[in-house]
Amino acid sequence: MNILITCAGRRVSLVRAFQKELKLINPHFKVYAADFEPKLSAACHVADGYFEVPLLNDVNYIDTLLNYCQKFHIKLLIPCIDTELLELSQHKARFESLGIKVVISSENFVNMCRNKRLIHTFFKENNIQHAHEFSKINFKFPVFIKPADGSRSMDTYLVKSENDLREEFFNDNRFMFLEYLDSQLYDEFTCDLYYDKTHYLRCVVPRKRIEVRDGEVYKSLAQKNYLVSYIRERLSFIDGAVGCLTSQFFLSKNEDQKVYGIEINPRFGGGYPLSYLAGANFPKWIINEYLLNKTIDDQFDVWEDNLLMIRYDDEVLVHGYKG
């Protein structure tokens, strides 16, 4: 019953969380990690073992993962980054035919999450307001511009005047011109949602984003607020959703409690360790569901309110490294 975490990169805390929960079942079970450059990946070095895999656009990527899973008795695979989700969802049946379970949402849901315009439609269908998308010939400043298929806050721009506009914004249809939600009026939350194998919501943990570096939160506050009941009421069931979903919402600082849905990523987010340390034990629930065939009940009240996480850079030393 070994586990593989793919595209592990810097996900040291996530690897350690799965190690802790898996070894409570059997200390001989292992958590492996895979990466394109595993020798330079901190998460790979803290894992029980690591594998080198091709780039995601390599035609051998899936076959390489399958071979490693068979060779090292891996029964559970946990993806970590947006760009691998669609391909893994498309090949999920191949893994399962060999007794390997991939904690990945359905291909249709992954496709929707990868397109910000489609997720806006999804929000609308579920009575969740989203930032208005302007026409590129009729918009007002300040305007927030981002690609419809973006990830990790890359290529996002707050444009305050015509002087900041670029020709590529107009020529590239991927770029969306969106209503700007002022940080003076709204708090931004990343919410960790857990969906069981039957696609029902079992837990919501809103994490207030206090400081972000390179698209990943460094200071964050787990907070039991209006978003828990709001999300629970509107997204109690999502067809095709399983495991951890990382979603972004803006919540008004005023008493009107106005909410905007921003996006959903069907994977573990970089800030999930706060939810885990607060008591929302997604790794344990995944192991229980997918390896031990247990059911998961509602877990909305199991985690600690007002827990602040302040992250810092740490070191992973590799002795005798020769490249």
C-alpha cells in the first residue's frame, strides 16, 4: 500500500503528512515522490524514495508513472500541479486496471476548472457571484487581467491606466478583462474542500491569505467564517469532484458578507499544510477511502479556528551530492 506523490517539487509538508498517516497503519509502507529533477527537489529527498520522470508533455510520461507504480507496489497516486491533472484524469482507467487508484476528479470537471470562463459559468449555475468579465472594447479601470488557463498567479496584471495596457492583452483571447475586487473592501480566502468518492462535500477550511510569494501563501489564517456555510449550502455535491479541491473566494469586509467565487483547482494547494495542522486531515481521509475502503462522514467541525500559519524558508541537506 505505497503512495506516490507526483510533481513533488517543494511539497515537503504534504509528503510528510502522508508519511505520518500512512505509517500509522503500517510502518513499512512508503511514500514515494516523482519529479523531473528529483535530485533538486526537497520533497523528493524527504520522501521514502524518489523517481525521475519525463516532462509532462513527453509521450512517455504516463507509461513511466505506470511502470514505477508496478515496480514499487504503489496503490495510490496523488497529483500536485495543474498541468498534469487533465492527462491523469484521461488515463485514470489505465491505472485502476492495474489496481492503482488516482485521486483525481473526472475529466469533465478538470477541464472546467482549467478554464476560468467555464468555472465562472459553474459559479453562476450554483448561485455564486463571480467577477464580471468585460468586453475588450468596453471596460473600466482598474481592470484585472489574467489568462483563462492560468496557474499559480502567473501572467496576472492589475492595470490602472491605458499606459499599462499591452497589445498582447487584446490579441490573445486567453486574457480575460475582469472586474477588480479591491483588497481594501474584500478579504481573499483560499478554501480547502474535501470531496469523498461519491462526490459529496465533507469539509471546508477557509484560509485567509495574508501574504503570498510566487503564487503560494506564506502567512495564512484558518478561520471558521461565513464561507463554511456558504460553500456547504451551494457546493454540497459536485459531479466528478473527489479528494482535495483548492478554491478561491473573496469575502466582503462589510457586514453584507458579499462573496465572489474566483476559481477552483482540483488538487492540493501549496497552503494546504495549514488545514492539515488545524485538524482537517485530508491525507488520512484519502488513505481511509482509497486504501482501506472506509467511508468518510462530515468533518466540518474537526479543525481549529483562528490558527495562524507563518511560513519560513528551511533547508534540506543532501550529503555526498554529485549531480
